[in-house]
Amino acid sequence: MGKALFYLLSFMLVSCAKEEFSANKTPQLSNISPLETTTTKLCSQSTLVSPKVDLLLLWDNSASATFINPSTKSSFNQLITSVSEKFDYHILSAPLISTNNSNFLNEASLVAKDAASVSGNALGILKSKDEAASALSFTKPSGSYEPGIDRATAMIENNRANGIFRNDAYTIVVVMSNGDDTSCEIESGYTACTSSDWKTRMQTKINKLLSLRGNSSVTNSFGVTTLNSTMMRFINIAPLTSCSSGLKKINERYRMVAKAIYEAPYTNGWPTSNDNLNPFMVGSTSFPDNYDMCTIDFNHIFDGVNTAIKQTLIKHVYEFWPITGNSSSIDPDTLKVVRDDNKVLTNRTGQSSPTDGFAYIGNQTNHATRTYPTAGETYTGKMIQLFGVNDNDLIVYPHCLTITYDAVKQEYGYVYLKNGEPSVPTIEVRLNGAIVPQSSTDGWDYMGLQFTNTLDPNLKIVDLPSGANSGYFLRLNGSYKFKNVAGSAVSINVYYISKSQVP
């Protein structure tokens, strides 16, 4: 009996080992990556504008003129060189006193950055820089009349169709005279032209120039088509003290025009000129854009022109801003927008008519970003809209925005069993190391063989192979459904014996 009992116990032990202990549970260890957080920084842009510059140089060709000499020709070449480096220029040189009233371009020469920008009779006077300097030799008029303001205005008006004087350009007139404008005497006679008379006439000529410029509060009663000039200047190089003979000996009329054009405000927001910081003074009255021929170094007669024209930095203003980064999803509630001066913009998403901050507007296609100077720089992708005014919180150059956001949290509710059909009693599930109970309400339950299209599409599946459309699944229920979180991975491990491993 003892031996028989021994054999029976041995058989039972071997049977238990074969059924329960011969196969170890296979671990399926999974880590769900942390919630993706993206931080990107973009900066606003600006445009350095090299504007069109149209220069009219009227050279005194009277019998007493002293302007055209080797020094002025050298200065003229320096002007062309300095302008050519930065601007789209047209430089028209012509005699101050016309000797051929039927041909406004008689004895004129034109230097242009792009010859294709002019046409018609302008093509016949195109010259190289050196040729233009050599061409400064004009016929002297028989009389002493000098209607310089009218000459300047007529030269611009009659040379627009040929492209010499263009819209939206810097329009700069430089009058070089050994005397002064005599249009009052031409019209009234020398004895009848009083101080009040010539001042009234000069004001009318100033108003016509401002009408030609455009963006002026002066009423355009002259029938001229405005140039919409980015800036207009009238630069006077003449005897401003007493070194020259001539009308009243000291220039007054050109001086008045130069000052008035310089100081006339612009109605379109362009800044009034403020570059002539050392103007000619008469007592306590300043006369900007006036240079005294009696003291000027002829090698530097065009220095005033060079200070008058400058490249313009246009600051871009943005109402819409791209959200960049590699993340394919954005949780709008996590958006944080910070300006480079550490100002945190308030999230106004969903609010009506906000006055500052930003709102998430989602995916956009070829959406404009700017409000100034144009609506350019389109963007396709996720964007925010900015509200308010410039810098509160529309973004203006040179400010930058740093945008931080989390991807949309993914909720996981299923586990794909990679080792096939399980032996259900052997299943053990751990979430971040803690045991998950078996429960159809708050734990896990086994679903068996399922097609993926029958599962809840709002729940993610742990370990689903790419392209798989069916398999054996566990379901997570109640509080054991989980989402990926920022900063750390979530571990979910399943241990079980596959049925194929059970004899």
C-alpha cells in the first residue's frame, strides 16, 4: 500500500505541473509615450524699401551762372553713385531757363537705373553717368527772366507720360540759381511787383506743387493729376547772404518754396520731412532745404539730396499668426502665447468681439497674416487670430511670439493581444505597476476576437499593429481607461498564457 500511494502522489504532482506550470506567462509590456508638447518661436518681419527716386536738377544757365565747373561735375557723379547703390533712380538734368519752349527736354540728359522704365522722347536723352556729367553745358538765354518754380512744375507735368516722373516716388527738385524766381516781374512788371504780390504768387505756385505731390490738405484747383509722391522736396541752392548780384541780391522766393514744401504735412500718414537738422537760419526762423551758394563747398552741393532720400523700413503688422511645429494635433485649451517682451497674451477663443489677446481659428488655407503694408505672407495650416491695436495685441515688427501647446490627449480603451488568443484565467493586467481588476464596469474584461471597425472609434488601442483589422482584445472600463499625459510615459503591461501554449 505504501508503494502504491507513493506512485499515485507522484502521478498527481506530475499532472499538475504539466497543466499549470509547464508554460510561463508571456509578458506584453507597453509604454504609451508622453503627451507631446510643442514650443515654437516666430518673429515678425519688415521690408526694406528701395523706393523710386525721381530727381530734377535745374542748372542755372544765365550769364552770371557759376555752378557748372569741375567741382560740381564731380559732385554730380558722386550723387549718381550714392543714389545708384540704394534706389531705383531717374536723374534728369536740364537748364533752369528754357531756350526752347516747344521742347521741354531740350539740352536735357537723363540717367536711369533701368532704361526700360522710360519711353518715348525720354529714350533720346538717356546717358551714362559720365556722359551726363559731360552734357552739363547749356545755351545761355538772351534775357534775365527766371520763372524757376513754373519751370520745375512744367518739367514734371510734361514728363510723366514718358515715365521720367513716376507715381509713388520720391520726387525731388533741386534748383541751382545765381538769382531768384522772377515770375512776378514777368507777369506784373518790375515796378508793380511788391513784396505782398510776389509772396501771394509764390503761395499759389507752392499750392500747385503740393497738389502735384498729393496727400496734402491743399485743395487741388489746378487740374493736375497727383503723383502720390512718397515724399516731395524742393531743394534750393542759391545766394542766401550777399555774395551775388541780382534781384534783391539775396534769394527769398526759392527759399520760401523750399521751406513750405519741406514743412507741408502729409494726409496719408507718411511722416513729414525731418532730416534737415541744420537748416539755414534767418534770425530765429529756419529755412530747411536751403543751401547758401555763398558758402557752400561745390564738391558737396548735393549733400542735401543725399540726406533727403533714404531707404524706408516698413514694419509689418500682423493680425493672424501661424502655429508651426510637427505635431498633427493641438489642444486649444493648452495654447500659451508669449511675446518676446514676456507679455502673455490672453486666450479669447470663443469670446465675441475681444479687444485684445488671441483666439484659435484652426486650420486655414492660404490665409493672410498681415494687415499692413499688405495682406501678404499667406499661410496654410493651424492659426490664431490676434485682436486689438498695434502691439496690444496685433504684432508689429520686431516683436516675436513663442507659442506652446499640447497635442490632443488620446484616451486608450483597448489592448490588442499580440500573442493571440489567451487563456483567460491566466490574464493579469497592470497599469503603471498597479493591478487592474477584472471587471466589466471598472477594470478589464476580455472581448475575444473582434474586428477593429466594431470598436469605439473614440478610444485608442494599445499595441495595435499597423494595418491590422482584427484580433483578440481586452477592454478597459471605467476609471481604468487612461490618457497620455505630459512629462511621463504610461505603462500598461499584460501577462497571460496563450491558448496555443496550453496542451
